[in-house]
Amino acid sequence: MDFNDTPEEAAFRAEARAWLEANAELRDPDERYAGILQETERPEKLKWAQEWQKKKADAGWACITWPVEYGGRGASSIQSVIWGQEEAKFKTPPPVFSIGIGMCGPTILTHGTDEQKARWIPKLVSGEEIWCQLFSEPNAGSDLAGLRMTAVRDGDDWVVNGQKIWTTGAQFCDWGILVTRHDANVPKHAGLTYFVVDMHSPGIEVRKITQINKATAFNEVFYSDVRIPDANRIGAVGDGWRVAITTLMNERASIGGGGGAGDPVAELIGLAQEIEIDGRPALEDASVRQRIADFYIKRKGIQYTSYRTLTALSQGKIPGPEASMGKLVGAKLMQEMGSFGMDLAGVAGSLNKKSAPGDGSWQAQFLAAPGLRIAGGTDEILRNIIAERVLRLPPETRLDKEVAFRDVPSGSA
């Protein structure tokens, strides 16, 4: 494992840093970790995000690993990581384009036709259009292949009916990627077809879901006789599962490799210095120091495991399962640290963000963590992936893989 930039990487980092210094404001190094959990749908936030994306695109810093002909830079994966590390040091908009750039775009670039790439990729890169991912359903969350949204061919169109849930940003998106079931007479993985859908199409209804932290980033989306042109189909009919796997692999890497502003362990230490237990700073309590030390060790474990990914990328290799491991451990750790921060504050831990120690950052972190533990694969799914694909343990018995989907028992049967 090599922790240092190569000369070429150092030069690229300096170039990226110089452009950011000329076009953005440095982030306060003491900014609280939970401060990144911003509401993204406010008009001023969306406008800021689109303006920043356009500025990056015009200068060649948007989607830098994508081909030059589609607005990218043709850069390497490690250069993309370096750019992300440097950009995180500056004040930038909320991640409105993370789904489009991290999941939708790569899927279209991999499986789309030349016409589809030319139609959608440039406006995604420039920030003119915003994208969402429509996968999960009320009865098919972790088991994506169990989805029940139907697509019926009608001439040059497909007529789609059903419901999706937990769709981030659907209320302000222009386009979405959509997996449907076109055939229930074949095994569940074989009967899926993948589309790009215009989110302004007649028959689409978006309903916000108010989360426990009062945010409304998630939505449920209903489709009633929505017509999608066959020209919007990505991949062949029945090839939806293979295309969806590309999306999911990019999603897991995006979530698992993500970082945030600030250092939550340092913030816990600061809180423990401010809060008193029996008239003395909480940090002087051995049990408090032990908990913080445990958090520090886990954070360092995630950090150094992620360095394996960076080393692989730097050497032009394909990263292993580190992203899944980081996501599995990191999301749970985020919840545990938020809970401990509230515990340290005592009764004040139940106050609103204006009154609570830390401006409510620990409450925000604790309440947002369950959503992160579901997004991109639940804890249980990630454990299965690590067990089966890393440790090579025997897979779970699955009785529904070889039978027609219509014959699979369900709770509604």
C-alpha cells in the first residue's frame, strides 16, 4: 500500500487545487460533520448546484473520468478520487448530481446506444438536467429482482404501471432510470427491462416522504399508464438485470467511498471537553474516553481500508470489495456516534438543533443514519455479498431463482 501521490498525481492535485482556489471558497475546517446533511430541494440550493456543475463542466472538471466527446476529461479513476478529495475542502452545493453522475451516467455510457449517449449525457454533465434512480418498491427493496412494476409493449411505446419508493430527489428531477417487469412467465431475473423515463410524463405522481429527521429527500412515485418510448430502453428486452447490476455497482462504490467535511471523532472530543459529569469534564471519565477510542479505531479502520481502493486505482487495477465493507461499517458507526453524542449531552440531547450542544449535529447524524444503512444495500445484503464473494462461503438457499415469477409465493397471494 502506497500512501503518497506519484509525481503525476501530485501535479494533477496541484492543478485541481489551483482551479478550486480561484473559483470557490475554502470550507471551515471546524465545520461539523453533520453539516453536510443539507436539504437539497430548495430553489436556491438547486440553482447553486446547477451553476457550480456548469462552471466545472466548462472548465473540464465535471465527470472527469468520462470520455472527452461526452464532456468528460478522459482522466483516470485515481484522478477522480483526487479531485473529490480536493473539492471536499471547499464550500460547494449539496450533492444534487450525485445520482446522475455516480449511477445513471455510467450506466448509459456502458449500455446505451450512441444516440442515447448523445441525447442525455451532455446535459447531465453540464447540470442542465437532474436525474434520479427508480429501483426500490414496497415489496421489493433489497430483493430488486422481485419488483412488480409492469411494462407492456404497445407499438413504439411501453405502458408502465406500478409504484417505486425511496426515490431520492424525484420531486425536482427531469429524468430517471427505471427497472420494470415485462414478463412474469420467466424466472424473476430474466423478466426485467430497463428504461430511461421522463419524470414530467403524464401519469407520474410524486409524493414526498417525511423522514424521522423531518427531511423530505425521499419520495414514493406512482405510475399510471405512463408511456415510455422504446427508444428510451437501455439494453435489450429482458436484459434489465444485467444493466441494473452496472447501476448498483456504481451506487455501492459511490456510497462506500464517500466522505464528509469535518472529523466526527474530534468533534466528540470537543463535546466531551465541554460537557461535565459530576462537576468534571466528561473527557476525564475513563468510560467516555474508551468509547471515543473505539470510535477512533473504527474510523481509522475504514480510512486505511479505503486506501486499498486508492492504491488499486492508482495502479490501474479494479478495486475489490472495500466499498461494501466501508459502507457496512461506516453507516452503523455514524449512527452509534450520533447516539453517543446525544447521550453525552444528557437531557440537552433531546433539544432542537438551535438549543442542543453542537447545534443539533448529533441529532441530525443519528436520525439520518438509518436511511444510509438502507440505501445502496441493507446491512444484511452487504454481509451476504462479503460472505459469498469475499469469504467464498456457501450462498443462501434461494428457491425462487429457477421458477416463473408468477409462481413465486408472495404476501399478497
